[in-house]
Amino acid sequence: MLLILFLIKMNCIITLKINDYFPKLESIPYENFICLITNGDFKERIPISNKLKDSMKEFKSNLISYMQGESIKRKSLQWQKRKPIPIPSIVPKFEENYSVDKHYDKNRERAEHNKLKAQVQKEKKGALRELRKDNMFLARKKLQEIKEKDREYKEKIKGIYGMLGNEQGEQNKYNRERKRRKN
């Protein structure tokens, strides 16, 4: 009884505490609970004074106004409105005129970037190839110069050996003749 009076004065509902006193009310919604207060379901169990009846009527009106205000404020929960995400397809996409050289990228910026990157690599490869060719040409020229110098040196040495051989031959001839004269 004191709890109900306290609830009426505080203008609030604590259903657990009320259900302790009135077990029938456990599964009754708030709208039906308001009707029970006014219909006198409590009156049969507890003798109620006129003052309490007035307090209950006031409580009922406060409760009804509160419930109406809550029903206006409250809206049912809804999902956020956004575009539905499609389920990704696992069916392979085939190109009619597929080319190995062509890149199939839907992102234009990334495709352009990759194209420029490939072009830079191609140019770099070409430049390295040209450098290798130049180096090979320079190496061939240097080798030709070295061979030419070696050939000239060999001819010079051959000429010197030839001259020395002739001189040695003449020396030997002279020595033989001298021996003959002595004998």
C-alpha cells in the first residue's frame, strides 16, 4: 500500500515491485495496467480510501499523458536506408577479343599509371641495350687497336730477327771461311 502511494506521488512505475504485491500483473502491458487501476482491481484486494482513489485517478491521468507522450516520441527501430550491396558473382567474365598485350583494368588512373610505368621500364631496357651495344663497339675498337699494335710489334720483331739471322749467317760464313784459310 505504501509502495503504491509512493509510486503515485513520484509519478513513475516500477513494475517489479508492483508485481511482488500483485502477481497477476506480471504479463499485463502498461495500457491494461492503467485500466486495472481505474477499474478497481486493486479495490477488491485492498480497502481504498477516497483520497487514494483521487490519487489513483491523478496517477492514471499522469500515466496516460506520459504514455501518449512516449508513443509520440518513440518510433519503431528501422534499418538505415542505404543502397543494398550486391552479392558478388563467382561467374567468370570472358572477353570476346582477349589480347595478352592489353591490360584489363577498370580503374583508369591505375591503368594509366601502370601503362606509364611499363613504358618507363621499356625505355630503360632500351637505354641499357644501347649502352651495352656502345660498350661492345668500344671494346671491339680497343681490341682492334691492340691487335694492330701487336701485329706491328710482331712485324718489327720479325724484321729484327730476320736481320739478326742474316747477320748471324754472315758471321758463321765468315768464321767458316777463316777456318778454311787457316787450314
